[in-house]
Amino acid sequence: MTTFQVLNGLTFAALLFVVASGFTLIFGLLRIVNLAHGALYLIGGYIGYTVGVKSGSFLLAGMAAMAGVAFIGFVLDQGLLRFVRGNDLRQVLLTLGVAFVLNDMALVIWGGDSFTVPIPEPLRGAVTFFGIFYPKYRLFVLLVGIILFILLWLLLHKTRLGALIRAGVDDAEMVEASGVNIRMVFLFTFLLGSALAGLGGLMGGAFLSLYPSADAEILVFSLAVVIIGGRGSLAGVAVGSLLVGLLNTFGQVMFPELAYFVIFGPMAVLLAFRPLGLFGKAT
Amino acid sequence: MTQATRTLTIGAIAVAVAALLPLVLSTYQVGLATEVLIFGILAMSIDILAGFAGRTSLGHGAIFGVSTYVVIYLVSQGSSPVFALGMGILASAVVAAVFALLAVRTSGVYFLLLTLALGMIVWGICLRWTQVTGGENGLRGDIRPAILYDHKTFYWVVLAVTAVISFAIWRFVRSPFGLTLRGIRDSESRMRSLGYNVPLHLFIGFTVSGFFAGVAGGIYAFFNNFVSPSTVALAQSVEGLLMTIVGGVGTLFGSFVGAAAIITLENIVSSHTERWQTVLGITFILIMILAPEGLVGKVRALLGRVSRSKSSVS
């Protein structure tokens, strides 16, 4: 693989990290597998696109995408998931129903055409380094992924809230018994996780473009990341994203038509030895 | 009368009634009835895992569709329909065996996620491997043999196959092997300590389930004469699972009730609006919140309550 392709893999991994970290936070703490996560990504992208085109500001688009999707997450959690708490399977299938509704609603509002979120002026064009010519925007995505990793790490390991989230991943009942309102921690995590899907939609929408089945595609990649990395682990998401991002790029270069198949191999090998993923812990 | 003879009697009556349907239904409705039978088989194959092994699969739409793809591809390449059907079913069983190899060590949500991801990989391949699968346009071929061209004849043949398959699946889940699967569903650790090879049982159960899904997918190829990535898409798995759930997980023949309910709903909705996907999603959400035991189970529970209150009055 050339440096160019490695960079492509890394930037795709960074995008996967943004999307899948939200997914795994919710999965790890709330035990909810949010299959609407892909739909949240897509809607975040569409909101970002609309706001970005209307206002011309990428920052505003990002804030709108995150806030809009966090709001949908709020409605999903408080309006629907509250009825099926404690039952894993019903929760998953309910979010699947939500994914269908959201995807179809997005089709009604934004239609079936494919859109690309406008990239702000300073990030357009390419830079030259080590003799290669690489799009600035994709490097920006890589940077955002790294910054997000650091921020999430600081949040989880250096703040009280993070300590509560980590404690909640291990034993939510004990945290509640020690006088913490774990419901609020849960809600915050759900909103944060949803907002990250929205952010991912905006970031990805600018270089992968947005179209009606983009949500399913990103969901498969996120699932692969979480299956490889393990539930609720930040390091797991990072490693999983890198693996899936690089393998996918490698696959697209080597076997353009069967690229999907290439992420399947490592998942298979891994599951044979560690059914809960690289960093997964049994409950 | 034992439970088994009762089931068989009711089954025979149901088949006889179903055989008379084409005499009263319109051509279009016979087509719908055929579809109910095909998807009833798919829903039963999902129920083998969900109801009897405690594993909810979201990959069966893909397993089903693989057979559809293979049958249409082979027949349009000049193979005989019977050979193509056999190869289609074989392909589905092989795909199911591959899924099973990976998924047997997982359970609950992990099993669901893994089968979902695997099913999506099949979808991705069908979408991208344009040379063989025709990509987004899919494959079209007038593959139904001339003797089955009449919609009534086709319906009766499908009904006969469905009856045989239903009997086979019923025997399968009642066999010692099926009882072992139920044991695994109820307590995996107990079955393991009793000396049963749990992963092997799940592997065989999954492969057999995939075989039956392949039968449904193969018949669907002759019914539809067309296949596209939407046949292997997640929506297909979801619809199949929804039919199983609506019919009642673990009831087996409830699958046909579920298939009839969902297909009827789909047709009513589709004649009014293009938003079938939204209605499907909302149906799923409502069933999960209100009646996760399925409509059949819900009705049975309500009837039970009524008869109990009656008997308490008397």
C-alpha cells in the first residue's frame, strides 16, 4: 500500500472512531445496542448539509447536526426506550424499528439524491508533504478523530462524570446504591453518544457524501468496530476503528467489488478466540 | 387425542382449507397467498433459532436471498430449474454454516449483532459484485417453468411443498435434537455440564434453519422472477423476524399467521402510501412496546384472562 492509501485508511478510521465511540459508549453503559445509530449519522449529515448550505458556516453546521441528533436521541431514549428498559432484545429491536422510520423520514425530507456537505474554504484543496499531494479536509478529519479520542479519554478518566460512567459500565446498580442519580448519567451518555453520531454524519458527509443507504453502510462498519474492539471500551473503539479503516481501504484497493468481505476475515478470526472482542469484558 | 395428533389434524385441515382458497380468491389474492406461504417458511426457519434455541437472528433475510440469487442466476445461465433450486438451497445452507461457525459462541444481543453484520456483508457483496449479481439493478429472468405458469397451479405446488416443509420442521423441533436445542435455550450451562456439545448443536441447528430459509428463497425466485439487493437487505431479515414475532416466537405455525398479517398490512399500506418502511418501523416499535409475545400470544393471553374471569364468576 502506498502512503496515500494508508492515509485514506487512517482518515476513514478517524471517521469510524467518531461514529463508533458514540455507539460503544451507549452500548457499554446503558446496555443498549442502538441500531438507529446509523440513521442518526445520516440525519446528522443531512442537518449539517442543510445548515451548512444555508448559513455557509461549517462550525454552525456541526453544532446544528450535533444538537439536532442529540434531540432525536433524547426523544428516542425518554419517549420510547423507557418502555422496554431492562430487556436487551426488545431494546435492540425497538431501535431497529426507529432506524427504519428515521431512514424513511430522511428520504421524505431530503429525497434520494446524494449530497456532499460543503467544506469550508480554509480546508479545501490539498497539501504536499513527503512528496504526496493529499486533501486537506481528510487530514482535518484525522485531526478531529485524534482530538476526540483525547477529549473522551480525559472525560472518562479525569472527571467525576467520567468516573461515574466507567463505574456504571462495570456495575450500574452499585453506583446507584451509592447515592448517584445514574439515570442522569445514562441520559447524558445517550445524548453524548447520539451527538457523536451527528458529528460523524457531518464529517463523513463532506467526503463520503450522503445518500439513503449511507446509514446502513456506516452501521455495519460501526458494528464491526464494536465487535472487534469490545463493548464500552475507548481503547477498543480506537483499535477497532484503525483495523476496520485500514482493512477496508486495503480491500477496496485489492478487491474493489468484494471490499466488504475483507473486514469479515479479522472479525471471524477474532470471534473464534475472543467472543466479546479485544477489550470486551463479560458482565 | 394426544397433542401430536391434534396438531397434525389441525394442520391437515389448514392445508385443506388453504388448498380451496384459489377457488374463491382473485388472481392477485392468490399471488398474495403464495407469498404468505413462502414467507411463512422463512419465518418458521427464523423461529427454529429464536423459539427453540433462544437465538434471535437478523441475518436470515440474507440467507434467504442468497438462494434467490443463485436460482435466478443459474436458470438464466441455462441450468434446469430443479438443479438450480438444489444449488440455491445448498448455497443458503453453506452461507448459514459460515454464519453459524462465527455466531455459535455468542448469545443474546451479541448473536443478533453478529448475524446482522454478517447479513449486511452479504448485502454489500450483492450490491457491489456487479458482474454476477447485476448490482443495484439485480437479476431478472422469466425462470418459472411453463407447467407452473398458471398462478393457481403454482400456488398448489407451493402449498404442497410448504406442507411437507412444515411437517419436516415440526418433526425437527420435536426430535431429541430439537429437545436438546430447547435445553440449550433454557440453560446453556446445564446442558454443557450434562455433556452436550452446545456449539455443535447450535451449529447444526443454525445450518438446518438456513437450509429451510434457502427453500423459501428458492421458491421465491420462481415466484418473483426477479432479485435485487433489497431481497438480501436488512429489511428482509427484519420483516421475516417481525412475522415470527407477530405469529408468536416458539409457536412455529404462528409464522403463517404472522406472514399473513404483515403481507396484508404491506399491501394495504402500499396501496395508499409509499411509506411502507415507516409503517414497518412503527409496527416493530409498537409490537416491542405493547406485545413482544406476539399477536397470537397476546390474543391467547387475553382469551385466557376472559375465560379465567368467566370461570371465577361461575
